[in-house]
Amino acid sequence: MKRKMFVVLCLIGMCSFAFAGGGNERSAEGEPQYPKGDISVLIAAAAGGGNDLLVRALLPSLERTLKVSVVPVNQPGGRGAIAFNEVASARPDGQKLYFNSKSVLLMKFNGIEEANMDRLVPVAQVAEDVTIFFVRSDSPIKNIKDLINHIKTSKERVKSANSGMGALWHLSQILFCQTIGSDNILSIAYPAGSSAMLTALVSGEVEFVTCGPEAKSFIDAGKVRPLCVVYPGRYPSFPDIPTLKEETGLDYDYPVWRGFFTTEGTDPKVLKILSDALKTAVESEEFKKFTAIGMIASFKDSKTFGEIVDKEQKSLEVLMPGVMAQIKSADSSGGKK
């Protein structure tokens, strides 16, 4: 009797181990048993922002495809580090995803040491922003050529707004200045984001702003004037705005992707399931309605997205030390040349 009981307990233990195996569970056909429950998407931004709204526009299709709840979790704290670290430290089973823009690549250069991209693996790119140059609607600057001339000839540094020193839109302005051959700007940080930057422009605190299509409400209200977009062709949501290359002939590009990541070490077959589900979501009617208000749907699978991230990381490793030294120098001199 005792022997029979021992055998039964062993069988129960083996079954329990099989079902508790985690990210390496596989079906009889060798496919991963994924998803194993609800999926969390950690968004390194507050509710209502561009990243948050974009993720929520993808959720209906993701839930239909994956047949589980996909739960958005807003974690803007720590300049994105809290959300990053939670996913990077999670089990590599694809149950936790991290969503951010190209900004994630800049985090480690801004003192967030744990934001090492080797801790995450790209899942898919889903959208792309463009850089748009804006001035106030009553500005004497009528086009991008006027702005370039103003920057080059002004006796005082031309004030611009960014979303944080060394962050996405600040970097766009630094690269633009390198392209035109003049650094005669004073870029002021508005960490609350694009809305705060555009409000500063409207109030006259700064003379120009670079940001994305989230400025649409300011355009529609007649508060700001777009000068040009930095994009290979006319931007679909704003077809009347000329491109920088059309206006000036300058070769300057600054694409801003937005995409999903998960924990490094996740099974490639799980990445494929997620990537395919996201491709379907990008093509869904819900997401098409969302992108119609300004953003471009731009899907890249895990492999292609990973190649883009790797290439940009290598470029930033060369560029950012000089940028951060320039920022420190400006801080120590009170923003003066």
C-alpha cells in the first residue's frame, strides 16, 4: 500500500513540475504554450500621452488574436527606469512587455545605468513619428529657410524647447544644428513633454519647437505654424507641410520609431507569436483610425526591428558622449556660450 501511495505521489509531482515549467513549456508538437495568462504592457509614460494612446489602440486586436487580456500599465516614474527594470528583471516568458519610443536608447546616457538594452529583446516596431518644426502662428519666420537664417545671424542665441536635455527632441535639434553648421540656439527643457513645449512656444518663451504630430490640436487651433517635416516624402497626416529636403536640399533625417520589447532570453518562437499578433493589430481598423490623427503605422518584425535598434545604438555610442559634454558645459556656464 505504501509503495502504491509513493508511486501516485511521484506521478502527481511530475505532472505539477510539467505544468509549472514556465517560459520553456512546450506542447506535444514542440511549440511553446503561449500565452499562459494575461499579458502586461508596461508603458513608460503617463496615461493620455502618445505612447499610452497608441498601445490602447492596439489592445482590441491583440486580445482577439491572443485570446487573453492585454493589460496596459502606466509607469512613468524614474524617467522610464521603473518600467524598464521591471520587464528586464522578469521571467523571460513574454508575459510582460515594455513599450517606448526611440527615447529608450537615450536613457543610459542620461544617468539611468540600469537601462542597458542588452537586458531587453525587440519584439516589433508598430509606428513611426516624424520631426516637425513649429513657430508661433504670428511669428515673422514664415518657412524653414527663414528659421535657418535667423539661427545663423541672430546676435542672441535663438531659444527652442525640448522635452529634456539629452532626450529625444533635444537630440533632434543638436543634429539639425550640426547639419546647418550653426549651434546658435539655447534649447530649454520642458520635461512634461510636447504639450508643455508647445505651450511655451505659444506664450513666447521660446521661438521654435521640434516635436511630432501630437501638435495637431495646436495647429487646428491656429496657435502654431508648421514650417516643415523631416521625412523622405510628404507626411500623410499633414500633406500640405513641405519636407525639409524640398525646402532646403539638406540631407537630414530623424525617424522616431515606437515599439515593443520584452525580457532578454525569451523563446524566439514566443517572439514570433507576439510579432505576428502585433502585425495583425497594426493592420486592424482600430489602429487605422488611431493613426489617421497623426502617426504613421510602420510595422517591423523582431529581427528587422532589432537590426534598427542595434544600428542606432552604435551611432549613439559615438554621438552622445559629446552631446552630454556639451550639456554639462552649458549648465556650468549658465546656458551662455
